Amino acid sequence: MNRFHLQFLFICLLTQSLIFSQSTYYVSVNGNNSNDGLTASTAFATLEYASNIVAAGDSVLVLSGSYTGFDIRTSGTSTQPIVFKALSNDVIINVRNPITTDGINIEDADWIEVHGFNVINQPRAGIRIVLSDFVKIKNNTCSNNFKWGIFTGFTNDIIIENNSCSYSEDEHGIYVSNSSDRPTIINNHTFFNNGCGIHMNGDLSMGDDGIISNAIVAGNIIHDNGVGGGSAINMDCVQDSKIFNNLLYNNHATGIAMYQIDGAEGSKNNKVFNNTIVHPTDGRWAVLIVNGSTGNTVYNNILINNHSFRGSICIDEDSKAGFVSDYNLLVNRLSDDDGNSNMSLASWQSLGYDTHSQIVQDENQIFVDNTNGNFHLLPSSQPINIGTSLVSSVVGFDIDGVSRPQGSGFDIGAYEFTSTASVDEETLPNDFILFQNYPNPFNPSTKISWQSPVSSWQTLKVYDVLGNEVATLIDEYRKEIMKVRFNRTKNSVREFIFIRSQPVVLLKQRKC
């Protein structure tokens, strides 16, 4: 008999720590600061000791255990950053560093990277970055810190990516402040913070121009914040920025707020595209635009508000110049007088706004399981294909990394509908297909779905971008449509982050 041997090469992006370093140091709870620190068996004992001796190009790799934090004031360079990296998921910083009241403090130090730490129970910030440019804060968990999860001040070109910030007792999950230009805040999870999920504040009183410009805030999941006040995404004098593909739900103050209090001016000329906002009964406005925040554009958003009076969009007279809003799904409550009154969508449209927008249907008709935080779109639901392509220069993918559009038009909201989410295992496929993994990006695991037209011996392997085999997930006889979960591994030289998968199918005919 003949049978097909189907081998799917599932390719992921492998970010390797191939840094042209002067030295790679290790830190261990079993180490000693009298060691040379150059191997795991001769590791240093404290992060602070390592931070005091590093130079541009050095890496500090931290083994499992609980540690006192560190303060770093030495700069790397663009080609030789200084990297601090946890080697496992259980590297914990639970004691403040010796200099400031934060877990990790980066001050007057450019080109620093911090990866994979759990920073908890700090008197002020979990991770604080001030007067430091080109810093990367990735894959960290900051929880139960008093003031902030991650705080920055005067930090140009900072990247805050794939972090979890939760349960800040006093204020915010992520706080970017003080005239910091070109911040990138992407794929973070902020939840149960007393104040904002993400707060950006130009703060003119602290010096410089009081403007945060050219920010990218995308792919963040922000929920259950704001019991003490503060928006899910707060923008005080944030200008020329892109806010897209964010999921905001069950936040108790405003959703996205563009305004001026401490900053030099209003929040101007921002693009607010393809966000999904679902507000509870005690929420404020889904989108607020006030205090001379002119020139803002609002396209392709789902703006649901369950409050009895407040609704989808609130703007004031001083912010109307250059305001464009269309192709959104809205509740029938909007305001053009700073929330003093509300009006119907029909009245709002008579002012020239949202002429292609619609009243949103019930949440249960749109989302897969909104009560449990799954806001993927149901098949044939209202948001599918009715958005505008005017967002295409900004929004090429959705929050999961699925390319847009999948159908005849852009979908509205953070998620693009794809049939991957509802594969019928009883329906025989006609082609070889490897679907986009979900979630994407992921930490620590993701689900991979694929289909073949026949039951057969199937092999599913993960390769890095250099062609090296990383893992064999399946190597056995399987039916036509299958799913498998891939758990990321993490060690001293590799870290997996799925960006976009492209399948390669190799067919081998075998006789038996």
C-alpha cells in the first residue's frame, strides 16, 4: 500500500542571544561574589554586584531563585547593549535594590535590556527607567508593586513589550512620563491596577517640551483597571501616535482618553484604529477627546459601553477641529459637549461624524465568549468585512498576528475573523493548511492547528530561522484535522516568540 508522509515545517522566529559581548556573567542564589561569574558553577551571588561591573556588550544571565533587585547606571551601545536575562520562569526579584525603592532601576544608562524577571512586592516600581534611551523591557512580570509595574521618565525610544503588569496598589500598570518620544508599548497584559492600565503623561512641569510624540501602543490586553480612577489607556499630551489592535474590557474609568492636564497641549493628531473596548456599567466613556485634543482619527473600533448614560465617544468643542470618526460599531449614546449631555447616533451623524458607522449588536452575537474574556469574532458576526481600508498603512495584522483583511474588507475591532477559530473536525479538508497559531505572541504556550486531506503519518516540527530543528511535536499516524499545543522552552541562548507562521509541506511517498 501507499501512504503519504506529510511533514510540516512550522517556522517560528527564534530570537537568539548572539550578542557580541565582552563577557557573559551568571548570577545564582548559590553563587559567591568572589567568583569570576563566568560560568553557572562560578556564578556571582547578587544582581547588584553584576550590575556594578558590567560594560557595553556584557550579558548577565540569572538562574532560578529569589533575589534582591539591582541598580544599573552604565550604558551599552547600539551594537553592544547590556543585557540582563532570566534563564527560567521562576527568577524572582522580591527585595528592592540597594539604591532606590524599586526592584530594578535603570538610570542614566542607555541601551539596556531586561528580559524575563518576576518583580513583585516593591515599595515603588517593579521596574523603573529614567533618563535612559533605547532601553528594552521584555517578557517581565510585575505584580503587587505599590506604585507602578513599569515606570519611565525621559526615556526616548523605549520598547516595553510582552510584559504582564498587575495589582499596582496605588497607581498604574505601565507609566510612560516626561517628554518621552517614540515609546513602543506592545503586546502587554495589564490588569487589576488601581489606576490606569497604560498611562502616558508629557508633564510639562518636569521640564523639556511636555509632549510625548510618535508612540506606538498596540496589541495590549487591558482589563479590570481603574477602580481608583484612570483610563485603560491614558494620554495626556500624546501626539502623532498610533493606538491600534488593543483589547480593553471591564475597566472602571475611561477606555482611551486624549486630553491635557499636566502636558503642554492637548493630545493631537493620533490614529485610534481597530481597538475593541467593552465597558461595564460603572465605566466612563469608551473614547474621550477633550482639552484641545484636535486632529484625531477614530476608525474601525468596537466601542461598547454598558453605562446607562455614558456611551461610545465624548468630545468637547475645543477638540473638534480635524476630528474624524467613522466605520465604528457604537452604542446609541455619544456626546459633543464633554459629556454634559448625550445624543443618538442619528444626531451625531447629522454633525458629520460616523456616517458609515452602525449601532453595535448584542455582545453575545459578536464575540465567541465575552463573559470569559474571549473577544474573537463569531462567524458571520456584525464586525466582519465592514471596516475601512484607510487603516491599512498602520494596521496590517490583528492582535493575534493574523493578516488583515481576511475577507472582502477589514473587520472592525482588535480581532480579524479567521476560520482557524472554528475548524469543523467532521468536515474533510481539500488541501494542506497550517493555520495561524493562537495565541500569538505567546508565553509560554500556543495552540497549532493544521489540516490534511487524508489520514496519514504526520510529522510536525518546529525549526528556527537558521534551519535548526527545535522540537518534534507530532510524529505518528493522525486523522485529517488536528490541534497540538507547543510549549515554549527558554534557556540561555534562545527565546521563542511567534510572529507569523508560513507552512512548507514536504510530501514523501512510502511503500509498505
